[in-house]
Amino acid sequence: MWVANTSQGSISKVNTTTLIEEGRYYADPNPAGASSSRTSVNIDGHFVVVSNRASYSVTKFAADKGDCVDKNGDGVITTSSNKDDLLPWGSDECMLWNTPVSPPPFGYNGGPRGTAWAPGDFNPATCKYDDQKVWVGWLDAPTHAIIGRFDGVTGVQDATIPLDNWTSQISPYGAAADGNGYVWFINVYQELVRIDTETLEVKRYPGEGIQFYGMTVDGKGNVWFGPYNNGNVAMFDAQTETFHQVPNSAENHRGLAVDGNGMAWVAANAGGTHGCGLNQIDTNTMTAVQFHTFEQCSTPVGVSIDVDGFVWMVDYGGWAYRIDPETYAKTQVLIAGDHYTYSDMTGGGLFNAVMPG
């Protein structure tokens, strides 16, 4: 699991089995001014990207030394080995590229936020996905959004999609890819945006009372939202192109994830119906199942599902929880720093969207 350490301008790699932070990496040449936030893991789990809201860049890291590059040719991969081993920018050989977005954002509110890997094209000869792309959203003017497409291997920005009449005064807030060739973005509180990854065709769906904030895509291709300001969890049915809300689920929601059994797990902040915790929703029956509380709870932000099906909730306050979806047993993992981190931190969201079940 990859957690953005917003206050430090870095990103942490946490082993979801051992619960150990195995490495920590600067996310930008100017880490103090980076404000690292959204992280997204590709479909095979080998790579992660992190978007930096204040320094206007996107950075890619490799999870395993076998995918890192011996840039100085000394025969050794120089990389962070634990939570305290933070190497100077440019010396960690598991940092593969750093690309400034273009055209540049107009300010912090316009900095890159919504970030998602798309799966690419499945190659039956190799059983791998080729031509994987990274999609990122930002603003280059107060009412004008940009969706940029970046080559997953080189980091080159190879497509730029303008979105006029952007009404929220903040960059595209969340992003997620599905298994049907689309990538989805939200205009926070305003609308849902769908982009065809092949044709680059854009379709926009007004909110109809939905407070778009956190988002993810499930295995059916439907888009789920964690509305803020005591809003009900909501869903966009991609087949009928209609919005639906889950009754009696109102909280101050943020990030969310849907697991392989159709359970949505939604971070909730203080001030909502039940306060600080995790809202569990059955996406098959559209019902609220249970609200989970935690001994220590500050500001839950990001949620993700790991390779073993455990639910992870990352708290801004400096820790994460691993939750067993069957027994509801909770394990706290301390991760130093402030974590304003959303998106698919494990790759579990993309994997489930493309290969449900």
C-alpha cells in the first residue's frame, strides 16, 4: 500500500502482510512545496504514481527492485529500505520518472488531484497488460479543467483533453478507471465526467443532488461516491446512466473502496450522523450494513482493498487501520506524517473493476 505523506512531500510503501513500512521516498524535487496527495497503483501492482498538488507534478515509483533502474551503473539498486531511510531527491533508483503537468495549473486549487492508472491492453501471449496509461486532472484557469494522459513507461504527457465551463473552482477531484475502456473523474460537488480512453470522447453527467467527493468504480462498471456534508452514499449506474442513493447512509464521507464481495467501505469524518469511522454499504442490496468506530480516529481520508481482501483506512492524523471484512478485527499501523491521500493505494480497486470476483 502506498500512502502519501502530504506534510513531508513523500510517499510510503507499506507491506500489507507484515504491516511494516518498507520504504519512504521523496515525491518531487521540491518536497517541502509538493503537497503530495493522490496515489494510484497499476493493475499488476508493480508501479505507483503520486500527484503533487502544490508543485504540479506526477511521479512514478517501482515497488520491487527488479523494476528499478541502476541509473549510476554501479550494479546495485540504491533505494530506501525502511521508514527512516529517506534518500535525497534523484538518488533513489526506484523513482522512475517525474513529469510536470502541462499547461501549468493556475495555483494550488488548480494543482493535479484526480489520478488513476488505466489497465491498458491485455496481451494473451504474455498474460500482461501493455500500453498502460496514467490519467490526471488539474485546472489551468479558474473555470477550465485539463485531463492529461501520461505514458506509464516514459511519463510523457501524450494527450491533453480540455474541459470548458468547470464550475467548482478546484481541479478534478477524484479519478478511477473501469474495465470497459473508460476513465471517470468528478467535478467536486458538481458532476461526473466520463472519458473514452481510445477515442478521448467526453461525456458529462450533472450531479442531480449528489455531493461528489470520494469516488471509486466497482466490478460492474458502476461509479460510487462518498458524498461529504452528511450526504448519503451514492452510485451512478453506468448502464442506465442514472444516479441512486443508499438510504440512511448519510455521513461526512471521503474516500471509499468496493471489495470483491460487493461491500463498499467509506471513510467518514466527525460531524456526520455517527462521527469518525468507516461506513459499510452493501452495493448489491443498496443498504447500509454497519458503521465501524475506532479507538483512535482523527480524519479518515483514503480507503483501499489489499491483495488478501483486507480493508485499509488511512487517517490524516498519522496512522492507518487494517480491517478484516469478516470478523471486523482492526489493527492499527502507525505511519508518520499527515496523510491527505485518496485514490487506489493498493491497486485493488482497478483489479476488481477489470477482473471482478
